[in-house]
Amino acid sequence: MGALYFSAGSTATLDLAGTLPAGVARGGVFGISPSGAALPSGVTLSPAGILSVANASVGAVVGVVFTYAEPGS
């Protein structure tokens, strides 16, 4: 996935599990890599992969690197 778009000031959720490639085991843990940018204020990621936007004030976020560890790893 290349980009996610949300309107500034909006609220939305996205399940990142739907972005995993075929053959990757579901039910693992999502995170944010320290090698990339942090999520902006108003945007959170749960370990289950639910990206939540609650009144985000920025229109674009560049450089966020999501991580995923398969179950049992």
C-alpha cells in the first residue's frame, strides 16, 4: 500500500490486516517502526492493526513505516 488519505478534521478507522499480502498469517501484532516517522497527533494504531483517525490536524503524513509480527513469532 502506498498511501492512505483522510480529510483533516475527520474521523475514520482502517483495518490494516486487509493490507497484508496473501499467505501472511493473520492475528499478529502491528506497530510503528522507529526508523520511520511517527504518527501525528490524533492518529493511533492498535496492536490488532486498527488505524484510528480522530480529528487529525494534518493533511498528509510521509514516512510512517508499519511493522507486523506474525502470530507466534
